[in-house]
Amino acid sequence: MQEKTMRTKPTSSGAQDKPKANDPCGQRTSGMGTAAEVPGMVRMRKTKPFFERPSASRTAGTAVLGSASSSAPPGLVEALAQAGLGGTAASEAALRHVAERRAEELVEHLEEVVGEGKLLDAGWLQMGKEEIRKKLAEIFTGYLLEIHQIVQVSDVFNDLSVPCRTWRRPWADALVAAHHARQLWAPHLAVAQDFSQLNALGLGCIVLDGMVPPQLAADAHAELEQMAQDGKLSDFSQSTCNPGSRHLWLRFAGPGSDGDGLVPPALATLGDALAGLPGALEERAREVQLSSPRLRIVPNLMAATYGPGSHYVPHKDMYSGGSCGFENTRMLTILCYLNPHWRPGDGGELRVFNTLREAPASPGPGRRVPELLQITADHSESTTTTSHGEAFVDVEPLLGRIVIFRSREVWHGIQPSKAPRRWAVTLWVLADGQPE
């Protein structure tokens, strides 16, 4: 691992080196659905993993799939209620009605909301009242539809997920220590042990080496190579954010994990084991009295490969949420690299940047929409602007290396690959909106 401080330059593709917080690159690989909906998705068979798990844990980890009522973030549900929509069952017509009614109310009292130091700057006065009404109604409708969509997507994920505390694996429990929880959830309190370069950046990020049995990692790599040869990968990405990459979705447990397209056992074993890490981190945080979110597992891996020249510009692993900035419910990104022949000079390193927090440039409506709609529910991330700084750490994609970081906060990218294929599997861990 190398620690460097430098000014990041645009990539050869012409992509900008500092995408905005709502840059669409943050959601390029965020879709997740059934095998029919997602190109390259393969359903997994259930296999007995190398990492032995007690039968009680297995039962707990699968029996509760889809049993809870909702995993939607409570703040978003409350935001809908505060807008007078009652909850997740609101229709699109009801959303539009609320948006238009509030726009009409504001237009009748423009002097209270427009002007220096107020919710809308004086530039709005250059428009007529009807134009202002239509513009506000359009903004409010988009904002409310966005909240509603995220809540609905969360409910879909809930049917395919379990609380991570029910997915406990002895391997993960033995691996994760208290200092890992501190590095992730309270880096300012962590004592530098492994990979102090990341600690110096003040990020919620940990690197774990030597924990995945080398033979298992090599077998998983061989299985991915075989699936690539069998044509199971997606088409090459045409995005300017991650040009040339290809991916494959792998569902390793729960409804829909059985089917004709069986996934080889090493990847099933690896996915099941990685899914035990969030529960272990939750438990260690609780033991040392660290504040950390409750988490939820969707048992899907995304395998991605980058060939010569492929790269990923700096981004965060979240839905960008359009102009309003609402994020999805991802909390943790867990990566495992599967590159047995990687050598320095092969490229494809994970580049992790420090984060710069910036004050809003102006009190524009995109940042003041909640107040204009009289919503006070907790959704602070929707109004926070960040960008990445110039300091970074490069993490080599070594065989079996695991990297865990906070999806919503850590700016990262992938350096251009020079190898024929650079492999990683990713497990995204969601916020659990369920009450205790």
C-alpha cells in the first residue's frame, strides 16, 4: 500500500477529477434485481461453506428473510408524513397534489420566503408569480417522488434481506476485533495498527489481509474466469465513469437463490462468509460502546472485472439522488479482491481519497426544499455537499484482501488496469430501519 499526496488529474477518458456529490457515477452499479431484470445475474445454489457455521445461525440467517415489515429509513418515512402524505402507500397523484398546494401557498406569501437571508434568493423575484408557482411545484414533486421511490425500494430490499445480527459466522466473529470497529465508525479514536495511512486520512475504512484461505480465493477466481469464458458477464460499460468494466450479480441465499443457473461453490462460500462481517462489526461496536448504525444484509455479490484501460473515476457508493441529493440506504461496502497473479505495475489499485466538506455555495432551492415543504425529519445527508481532496492512499487488489469502508462517505476510484482482467467481488450492506 502506498500513501501519496498529489493533485489528481483528469483520466485519459476526459472524466473530471472531482465529480460533484450528486454525480451520476455514484449510482452506475447500484441497480439490483432478479435474474430477469439485471444482465449477467446468476442465482446461487446453497452449499456448505468452508467457513463452518452453526445450524442455528444458518436458520436465523435465512428463515427471517422477508419477514419484517419495512427497512425504509425512518427519517424518510417521517418526511412523507410531515408533508401530509401519511406513509409509503401515497399515490403519485397525491404527491403532486401536495407539491402544487405548497407551491401555491408560498406564492401567496413570497415576501416571507424570498430575499436576502431567506429560503429563496432575490433572483426569484425576476419571475412572475405563475412561473414561480410552476417551478416550485416541479421541484417539490421531484423531491417527494424521490423520497417515495427510495422508501419503496427499501421495502423491496427488505423482502430480500435480513438483519446482519442474524447472519453470524464463527470465521467473521474470530476475525473482527474492537480496533476494527473503531477504525470504521470512529477513526478519530482509533489507534493506528494496520494500514495507518488510511487512519491518517481520517476515514472509516479498514483493510484485512490473510483472512481468506488462499485456496478458496484461487478457486473463486477460477470460477469467475470460467463464467467470463461462458459469456455470463454483462456488456462492456459505456459509461464515462467506469468505461470498459463488466459485471455479474450473484445471489447466494434467500428467495430466488435456487435456479437453473447454479454458481460454483467457492463463490457461494465466499459470499456467505463475507456476509458475516457486518454482524461481527456491530457486535464489537456494541462491546466498546461505539455508536454505529444497525445494518441489514442483502445476500447478493457483484463481481466486477476491469481490463486494460478500464478504470473508475472518484465517486461514493450511493444513489446520487438528483438535485435534492437523497441517498440510498447503503452503509458499508465490503470488497474482496481475487487476483492471484497481480504484480506492481498491473494497475487497478483502489484509490481512497480524503474528504472535503464544503458549505453550500448559495441558498438555492435544492438545499432548502425540506424547509420550503415544512419537513424537519432527519435527512441531513441530502443537504451535505462533499468532494474529495488531494491526499490519497492506493490499495493493491491482492488475492484475498478484504477492504471495508463507509459507503456514503468514502471517496474512492479505481486506477486504470493494465492486466487482462482485474477481479473484485462487492457486498453492499444497507441501513436497517426496523425498530429494535
